[in-house]
Amino acid sequence: MRENGLMFAPIKRLFKNTVLRLSMVAAGLFAASSLVVLGYIYNATVTSELSRIDRDMNAELMELTEVYQRSGLDELNKVVFERMSREGTTTFYIYDNNGQLSFNLNAQPLFESEVTKPCWQKIPGRNTIGVRKFVYTVVDPLNPDAHPSTFRARGIFKQISPTVKLFIARDVERIMAPGERVTRALLISFFLALSLGLVSGIYVSSSFTKRIGAFNKLATDVRARDLKRRAPRNESGDELDVLAEHLNAMLDHIDTLMVAMRYAGDSIAHDLRSPLTRLQARLEAVGGEVKDPAARDALARASEDAGELLRTFESVLRIARLETGERRELLIPLDPQLVLEDIAELYEPSCEDAGLEFSLEIEGKHKIRGDRGLLSQAVSNLVENAIKYTPSGGAITVRLRRVRNGRSEISITDTGPGIPPGDRGRVKERFVRLEASRTEPGSGLGLALVDAVAEMHRAQFELGDGPGGAGSPMPGLRASLTFPRFKR
């Protein structure tokens, strides 16, 4: 079933294309109009002519009936035989006078299973009144060995007395044959319109899809903080080219604002970093000279606060730089296993001191495109959060495995209180701290930094329930970074 789904996936995507659907609608409307034209032409060339012939035959039957009623059977017989003998007539008469047949239908209707029956008995519906259709053959008297010609005819039965029945028929091949040719031509035009509409729709939609795909790729790159990308233009001046021009102008304006903001941030960082650094150094120096223990402790705490301000400021600047994507060109192929092994070696003693069980699980070989330092910072933030919020006796697991479509996933799972589902998106924002974590040290920038690192690596950062599961007092937390499939 899955293979069949994969097989038909391109066709499903094709028929989701708006241009193809519009092309098919246009082709369908054209084909429908062809059917309307077909119906009109058939009615004008065939149906109306057959109706006229039926009216003429009914009129002739009424005339012959009047002859019979006015002058009797002998006069009717005379008139019918006179009309039978006319040269070139396409009207056929069969006259039945109490079983005595007279007819000028010089052929046999085509009913192979009844070849032994006389002509009169082989016409369908001979015992009923109304229009009857039949086929007859004519043998060329100059070439009796040739294959007989087949013609279509229609006739009307009428019982003009208890003993006399009259049947009048006319050849309609000259009407039916052109009508069939016109019908066949219009039906072929109908299927050609659908086929050519489908082919032209596929061609036009493929060209249109390429241009729309370029816009989608642009949107994806801009969302990934790559503000240097621009929409391609073909200088044709059409709607998509004008849209590309407007998008590029908008991106130029956004890029200008981001550069200005980044310049302002760098200026603030340059102006404030040095005073804060000097303040921290002076507090530490004065603290070492003060003899009063209370004053020395106060100065030490002030120095730590200054250091925390510096670290917070550095984190904000780092997140801002990551969100601009300015380091994406520095991403190189690397093995995430080496990064995780270094982190395990660094944090395993801290877990033991906190009474936590720490484990590292590596499944298979992996290769991703990333920045080793930023990746180490992101995973370290997640491990530190797990250590901070997991009670003593719990467990922390760092795992590297292969997931769907050949992508690599790094996950950090703990057995702590977890994060409520409604807050999992909010905690990725800057300076957001939940009520339960207000008593713990921190600035609320750790997960925001992880999210920025994930965006720069085009990875998915997700938060979910840990091993305890939803509804448990200690559901735990599972934080995962899923990286794109490595391409050389």
C-alpha cells in the first residue's frame, strides 16, 4: 500500500496544481460546448429530417386510406402498384390483402436467424402500429456476384381495414450516413480537446510550478533568516515578474532595517560591555581588599550580578546574530557523535553529583552540516536544563538516532516535571520563564538560543512528553533537534 501511495504521489501533486486544474476546466468547457454543438448539428441534420420523413409517410398513409375508403380495394391496389412502379423511387410499399403480399422492396431485411421467412414477416414489430427501423440489402443487377450493399430504412405500419394492412418505408441512408460522420468527427474533437487540454495543462503548469517553486524556496530561506536571498526575475513584465520585483524591494528594505538594528546592537554592546567588565573587575578587586565579611559578601554578590548581566547581554547578541543567519556559510560536515561524547564526558560528573543517572545512546553512523561550537552550546543548554529541573533519583538520556527520510535526531530526555503542552511554544521565546522555574537561576534565554541554533541549521526543535507520559505527576520532557538529511 505504501509503495502504491509513493507511486501515485507525483500524480496527486500534479492535480493539485492550480494552473493544471484551470486548464482542465477550460478543456472541459470546450469539450462540453462541443457536445452541445454535436447535439444541435445532429438534431438539424438527422432528427429533424427523420421527423419530416415520418410526417410525409403519415400523410401518404392518410391519402391511401382515403383512396381505400372512397374507391375500395381495387383502386387502392391500383394506386399502390402505380407508386411501386415509379422509377427511382425511394419509397417502399408492402401491401397485404388478407395474406396476399405485394411489395417493391427488392431486398431482404437483414435478420440472419429468420432467412426462411418472407420479407413481410421479417420486419420488426409487424403486428403493431408505429415507426419501425430496419436494414435491407440491394444486389447490383449488373454484378450479381458482388457483395450486396446495405442500407437503412424506416417505415410505418397501418391497419386500414380488418383485412388490409399497408406498410410504407423510405430509405434514410443518405441522412444517417452524413449524420454519423459529423457525430464521429465531433466525438473525436471532444476527446482531442480533453487530451490536448491535459497535455497543454501539464506543460503550462510545469513551467508555472517552477516559478512558484522559486518563490516558495525564497520564503523558506527567508524564514530560515537568510535575508540575502532574492526572488528570480525573467524581465518579462508579467504578473509573477512584477511580484518578484515587489518582493525583492521589500526584502531589501527589511535587510536595511536589520543591518541598522544589528549596527545599533553592536554599538550598544561595545558601549556597555566595557563598563560592565570594568564594574565587575572593580567589584572583585574591592571585595578582595575589604576586611568586613558582610561587605565582602555583598561585593561578591554584586560582582556575580554584573557577570550575569554580561552573560545575558552576550546571549541576546548571540541570538540576534544567529537569527540573521550570518554564520550559515560556516556550516561544515561533522559527526554529531563526537559532539555528544564530549558533552557526556563534561556533564556526567555533574549528574552523579546531583544524584541523576546519565546515559548516552548512539544508533548508527551520522553526518550533518553544522557548526560544532553552536551545536555544543545548544545541546549543553538542554542538558543543563534537564539537570536543573530533574529531581534526585531521576534519569537523563542523550540519544542520537536515524529517523524518517534519513534525517538525524539528537534528543535529551529527562524524568522531571516537564513543560505543559500549552507552554512549549512560548518557552522558546526570549526571557520567558514559567512560574515553576522562577525560583531557579536563569534569564529565560537558554531555549531561545537553542531555537535560534536550530533555525540556523534548518533543524526542527521540538518539545514533548518524556517517559512518564501525559497525565503523570512527573511526565518528563523530551527535547529533540532533527537535522536535514545530509547532502554532499
